[in-house]
Amino acid sequence: MRDDRERLLDIQEAISKIEKYAVQGRQAYDQDELIQNWIVHHLQIIGEAARSMPPGFQQQHGDWDWSRITGMRNILVHHYFEIDTDIVWSVVEKDLPGLKAKVDEVLKSLSGP
């Protein structure tokens, strides 16, 4: 069973992998189905890791929008024919930077001084 730190590392790695191709910009994302699938796959990983975080961790970090993170995962996994590429790109641009900062901060605190 994975612990909190490992799940946070999963989220951190998935964000890094999304950034690897998102840096190419919206036009590349719109034109390349492989980039779209890559980003969706790693958003699923983020959502799954978040969904698996224990309730105590989620309560301790109540400023994280757990329902949106896991809700996005549910849409990507179960309603894949309804995926809105504009929403996915918006998450990449607007939501991932803040999530990345929060994950980095918690991982730093878990590592100690």
C-alpha cells in the first residue's frame, strides 16, 4: 500500500510529465492527439492519487479542492467520450501550477529541515 508521500510523489511526477508537453502550447495540444492523451492520462493519475489520500490528510489540507480533482478523474475515466479539451487545457494552465506548489510544499515539510 502506498503512503501519503508516495502518492504526493505520484502527483508531482504526473504534473512534471504534463508540463513536459504542455510547454509546447495550446496549438500543439489542439493539433496532437498524442499530447491530448498524454495529458489526460496523467490527469487521471493525479486524480487517482488524490482519491487514495486518507481522509485525515484531506482534512489537514482542506484548502485543496479534493472534489474537483477526483471529479475530474471520474470524468476522464468513466465519461471519456464527453471529455472537453478546453476544460482539460484550462486545468493544465490554471489549476496545475497551484497544485504543484502545494504538493511541493507538503513534500518539503515531510522531508524535514
